[in-house]
Amino acid sequence: MAMREKIEQAAARYPDQRSAIMPALLIAQREHGHLPGPVLEEVADILGVERIWVYELATFYTLFHTEPVGKFHLQLCDNVSCMLRRSEDLLTHLENVLGIKKGGTTGDGLFTLSTVECLGACEMAPVMQVGDDYHGNLDIERIDALLARLRAMVPHAAGADLAAVEPPGE
Amino acid sequence: MYEPVLLKNVNVQDGHLLSTYEAGGGYRGLHKALKEHTPDEIIDLVKRSNLRGRGGAGFPTGMKWSFVPKRADKPKYLCCNADEGEPGTFKDRIVMERDPHQLVEGMAISAYAIGAEVAYVYIRGEYVLAIRRLEQAIAEAKAKGYLGTGILGSDFNFVVHVHCGAGAYICGEETAMLDSLEGKRAQPRLKPPFPAVAGLYASPTVINNVETLVCVPHIVARGPDWFRGIGPEKSPGPKLYCVSGQVRMPGLYELPMGIPLRELVEDHAGGPPAGRKIKAVIPGGVSAPVIPEPGLDVGMDFDSLAAAGTMLGSAGVIVVDDTTCMVKVATRIIEFFHHESCGKCTPCREGLNWVVKVLRRIEAGEGAPGDMEQLDMLCKGIFGNTFCALGDGAAMGLRASLAHFREEFVAHIEERKCPFH
């Protein structure tokens, strides 16, 4: 189904098209990977709402990215319950093995590393979200195994058409 | 021994499917509600059960429902608060992932009671599996006639839509959630008017937490006396407790409301890791003031915890052991509130920014004389002066940390380092 059709279908759930902006942005981000200006404008045009309303939401909510992120966005929770179970050690390890700092993206465009506020999965702390999936009870060995699995999904990362590879859970 | 009701299906294979839910007696409450009770009778049942909202505030649910005008020119809405952003809290996610029909049934009965034909589940966008399972449950329920037009042969029509949030803690505040649902930045609204009178699209709206709504089918099926027979009289019923942090068996526990915090942490969740001692427990998510270990003999219910100077909140119980620096914990909590401040009011937006800077300085061993007084002053300036409870939650939590663990803050300043490193 085309993006426009998906957005129009989502918008039918609301008596006011403005309510559909957030669902539309989630659909658009899934489609494009992030939300550059032209995509925000397209969303506004499809819904027939003010463009500024769309910009307002895209820049307020943390799940929306107006800048590109890597194919695999590693979102490590470092809120209290994860912190108490040593998520900071995992962050240091991830920074070392990926060669990037928090907030950065690897040169091959594969990984973006972020820390996030509570993921609501404190029973399996420390936890990280990658794409749609939660990975819990993490330690350094599990992190390494996860990175290896993700890399294996993109066999020739350096020259591959990364846009053609779906993140895990898709 | 207490037998779980709300979590009955969560560890059952295919607990998320309609067939499993029905096999365990699911949708019996909806049948009974529609065939044996008027909407007013359902509200009365819930009032008699003394169900208090499980989202944090503990407001009586039946009373909240009774505020909805009987006659209204506009459609009435039911909103389920499934945003669950309070650190330490994960109960609603597990219910929606593993037993979503319980929520669908609870919403259908609740909507019948208040006269709503449309509901939105505002669920945090990170909860992808819960979203999928809930959407699947809604489709199954619709196909079976539990949702849609003329439900179970009655004249009750009801649809449920899932609305995904996008990562803003403030959406857990009910009026900010309504703004978000209307496609705006999530910022709290001035009350009154309260949502029951003018909520979503300025229509009468009831907003209930997931856990509150999943209590409803059981109250209808088993009766209010059954519900009142569990836990303390003023806040009865089954309760979901989320236990995390430095404890041997973190997890979701269903036990009676009012169970002693010490019993929950030490007996059910296994206590601290070997060789360590419990230092403190945050009983209700990071908004709830911390309790030092000697205070753990308190009942986990709204009134007992309020009397102990803290609150039940989301029942997100976070255990801290004696190897942990309380300045670090306090700093991380305030960093969270600072990050999540919606920016609407100055005491929260600017005050928390200031508090974070002072705390980070102290934690790094760069605290200055007068920092403690400054933190006290900032708490005073924030508490009671913010537009919504986010600032209050931050200030209350910090005040408790400063009161109970003041010597750790002072040690950081005097020794010019963290004593735990």
C-alpha cells in the first residue's frame, strides 16, 4: 500500500484530520527512515493541514527523526532501573566496538547509537531497542552476539544497497 | 494464598488470542453487563467496588465515570492511557502484549457505562509488540461481535482505535494526552473544565489507565463484594506491582493491594543480590519519594504510602542496594524530568535545568559550598508552582533524597569526589 493510502486510512479513524498527523508521521518515517522537510510537507498536503502543525509535532516527540539515522538504531535505555543494572558499561562497550560516541552513526551507515529514557521494560534491564524489537537482560556477550547478528543481515555492508535491507522485526 | 486474576493469562501459551481468553471465561463480564445491567448499574457496581484508578492518582473510577453528563450534544469518548512512561513501570505493556482481550473487554464495558461509542487507546510508540497484539485483539473481537454495531444483540455500538504516541512522558498526564490525540504538542491543559465535561474535541471524555480498565470485567463478573474483599477497605482490589533494579527476581507481581513493601521486595522478588543489603526503595515510579530501608514495613496502597510521605503512583518499585550512590540515582531521575519537561511553564522548564546542573556538579566532585541550600531553594521554587504534576514529582523525589541521604550529598561536596567510586 502506498504511503498516501496508508495515511488516508489512518486518518479515517479521527473526526479531525489534525489528529492524524502523528500516525501519518509514524507511517512516513517507516517509509523514508527519517523525516526531512519535503516529507513533512507531503504529510501536511495529504492531510490538508497547516505545515507548521506537522513541523511542531516532528520536532517535539523523540521518536521522530528529522535527520537520518543508521540502518540499525541502537537505543540503549539508561534510566534508573537499567542504570542500576550497569547499562553504562554497555554504553562504553558499544562506543568502543562501534568506534562512535553516543549520538553518532558508523561510517558505513549501519548503526546509530543513542541512549533513551525508560523503555518500559525494567523487568529485563538493561534493555535496548533495535528497530521494533526489545533486547533485554543484556551483558557484553549478548551485545556482541546481537551486533554480529545485525551485521550478518547486511552481508556486504560497505557496498550494499542499505535502503533495500529491512531492520529486524519488520 | 492469593490467586492472580489480572495476570491469569500472561504466562499461558497464546494468552493473547481470543480463543484462550474465552476458554478462561473471557467476555463473560461483557455478556453480563449488556444482558443484565443498565449503564447506570455498571457505574454503581464500580462505585461499590471502590476501584481507584491505577494510573497513579488513585481517583475513584466510578465517581469519575459519574461526572460524564448523561445528556450531551457531542459524542462521548473513552481514552485508555497506555502511554506508560514512568521509569520503573512496565505493567501495562505486559498486559497488552500477553492478554490484550482483557483490555478490550474492559473498554467495551466501560464505554457502555459512560455512553461512549468510540475509544482511543493512546499507547506509547515504542511498544510495537503490544500495539500489534492489541490491534489483532481488536480485529478478533470485532469479528466475534464483541465490538462493532449491535454488540451481542444489544443496541450498543462501540469501536476502538489504537493511537500510537511518539516518545513524550508528558502524554501520561491526561490533558496533555488529549492535546496529543488532537494532533498538537503534548502540553497539559488548565483545569477546569475537566475532561469528563470537555475533553477530547471538547467532548465529554473519560481517561482510564490500562490496569484500571482490566479490573472492570472482573468486577462485573464476580461482583463488587469480591473486589472489596481484597486488600484494604479504602483502596481494595488486586494490584500489579512492577519490581526492578537491584533485586534478584525483577518482574511483574499481582498481589493484593496493601501488601507490605518489604514482603514484596524480599519474599516475592527475592531481595537484593547476594552479599548486599537494601539501601532504599522507590515505591511508585520515579515520581514517588524514596523510602530508606527501615521504612519498608509499609503497606503498598494509596493511603498507607501517602501517610509514609510517599505515594503508590504507578507501583513501579525500584530497589537500590548499598553499593549504589544515591546522588547518582537522584541526578539520573532529575535528568529524566528535565528531559521530559514539555516546556510550558517556567518553574519546570528552567528550574529542573538548574537542578540538573547543580546535581551533576555535586556528583562529579565539583560541588560548591551553598549547593545544598540551593537545591533546597530550587525544590521550594518548583514544588506547587508548576502547571502540572511533572515538576511536583521531580521536586518531591529530590526533597526525599536530600532529606534521607543528605550525608551522601554533603560527602560528595566535602570530599570533592563520589565516595562510591
